[in-house]
Amino acid sequence: MVEDNTDLAYGLRNNLEIEGYRVLVATNGSTGLATAREEQPDLMILDLMLPELDGFRVLRSLRENGCDWPILILTARGEEADKVRGLRLGADDYVTKPFGVLELLARVEALLRRSTRDEGAQAVTMHFGSVEVDMASRSVTRNGTEVPLAPKEYDLLLALLERDGAVVTRFDLMNSVWSYQADVSSRTVDTHIAELRRKLEDNPSQPQYILTVRKAGYRLQS
């Protein structure tokens, strides 16, 4: 956990330890980044407004260096632009302060459960167009070049691939990717779809593969 409010950090650590987690706390961005690189945690809870190195820079550095474990942003910055930036940089979840402790614990559990399930995935490769998805390594390449996807973007892509061309409603995507989280709306799905198109389509404004089905949802045309 990287959080400069020590009362909040240690209170939340106590709650997490009661649930059986081992928790390390850093109170500034530089220490948090160094600790994460050394410890390779199963999950990080990351504030954005931090001394020395802000949370966005910590997040970018970790993702650019191949750290693929879940990162949950916990911050007082609730503006949509901040949320979009955090997701684009690779955050798995974004929680704004004030927050409910029980909800946060549930989100932590869901992220860890999904991460564990993905680690046990069989070596399967799926294709559409010039895109190749390696499910074992959670890596995506386009024309032979790796494309960095945020974890939720990957999960969304996988949810579409698994339907084998069938239409998937926004509600189903919200359920399978975000597990009914209270603040997830159809707009969240649409934002992530737009990011997938930007990264994987030749012309994102006229997609060939990640298609909108009017008044229904989305489907992936392989």
C-alpha cells in the first residue's frame, strides 16, 4: 500500500491483516516504487497525491517495466479525466475517497481471485486480424509487436473473444469484467472499448473487429 495519510494507511492495513493478508506500507511514491519492485506483491493499493513521486508516475513506471499484478488506485481525485488516465496507464480498479472499507476489501478479493485464475490458465493463443492473444502470458501482439493493455482492457478483450463472435451485452461485460461493482456503468464499458479500438484497430473510428451492435452491446468479428 502506498499512502501518505498514515492514519488511513495503518487503519486499512489492520483491516487487511484481519482478513489474512500480509501488508507493507510506504508513505511516499519513491519508497513505494522501490518496495514494489523488490517485493513483487500480489496486489498494490496506490494513492495518487504522494510526496516525491506521484501515483501516476509510479503506475507508469511499474507497467512499463512489466509488472502485471493488480493495481488498485485509492484516491480523493474523483474527476473523470483522472480515472481515464489511471485506467489507460494500467490500473485495474479506481476507488475514490471517502470509501467503504467492506467494499474495498471485496474489490481486493475480486482482483486477487481474478489474478490467481489467470495464472492457472492453459496455454491458449487466439487470433483476430493481425492480433494475437496469448492467454497464458496475458500478452497481446499486433503485427508481431506487443501491445500494452491495461488489465481491465485485457479482461474485456478476453470476454469478447470467449463469446466467439456472439453479441455480448454491456450488462454481461460489466458482470464478467467488473463483477457488479457499484460505480461501474455502461460508460465505463464504452470507454474501455474505445481504448481497445485505439490500440488494436487500424482505424478506430471505423472498427473492423470490435464492433458495436446497436441497442444490444458489442461483438468481436474474427
